[in-house]
Amino acid sequence: MIADIKALLSRRDTTLVSDALGAAALVVMMIAALHLPSLT
């Protein structure tokens, strides 16, 4: 049981970082898409 909890905590950090990077990429793409019409 203790080993399962330790494994869960160690996986949570990497998942949280990858989720944050994915969300940041979506925000950047949305901002870029919204600014494209003003460039032409």
C-alpha cells in the first residue's frame, strides 16, 4: 500500500507538468489564431 502511494505521487508530478505544458500550448495557439486576421 505504501509503495502504491509513493508510485502515485511520483507519477503525479510528471503528469502535472505535461498537462500544464499542453494547456500553455493551447493558449499560445489560440492567441496566435485570434491575431492572424489582423496581420493581413
